[in-house]
Amino acid sequence: MLQELALRFETASVTYAEAHAVERDADWFLMKLMEEAGEVVQAANRLSGRSRRKGLDESELRRCLADETADLLGHVLLLAHHHRLDLQAAIMRKWRFAPEEPTPALPPADR
């Protein structure tokens, strides 16, 4: 599951890099991950009221946070793919579940 998703992000990233003459070296993968983490923080701060909302309503702010979180996830998977990391095995070791197994119903997240 994660490997398939990583390959889809890899394809999109290569296409973007070729179109914009971006060199995807080892440093780039880490710097992009940090850039996207900062954008998640910025979006979360706007949603929580810790930063200017720039005229966006709550649904727009939530969409921004979702978009930035998707970017962060993509760059986590790109970094792992670049370094040939087995994230499924790491999740089993660290979180003690198999990512491909069905997920039990979760309680609603605190807001």
C-alpha cells in the first residue's frame, strides 16, 4: 500500500522536477520535507486563530490544512523512497500494526 502510494508521488515529483528544472538530490528531499512541515504549521496556526486567517472561513482553512498535510505526506513518502526505506516494516516495529490491515472505527478527534 505505502509502496504503491510512494511510487505515485515519485512519478508526480519527477514530472514536476523535469518541468521546472529542479534537481532532486538528497538535500532536496529533506529540505522539501521541512518546507512542507512549516506550511502545515502555518495552516494549523491559521485554523486555530494563532495566525491571520487572511479572509478565509473555517472550511477554507480546513481545506488548506488538508492540502498542506497531503503535501507533507507526499514528501515523507518521497524521502523514504529516495533512501529505499521500508516504511511498512518500520510502522510494524514502531506502531505495532500493519498498514494494509482494515482500520477499526476510531472515535472522533478532539478539536
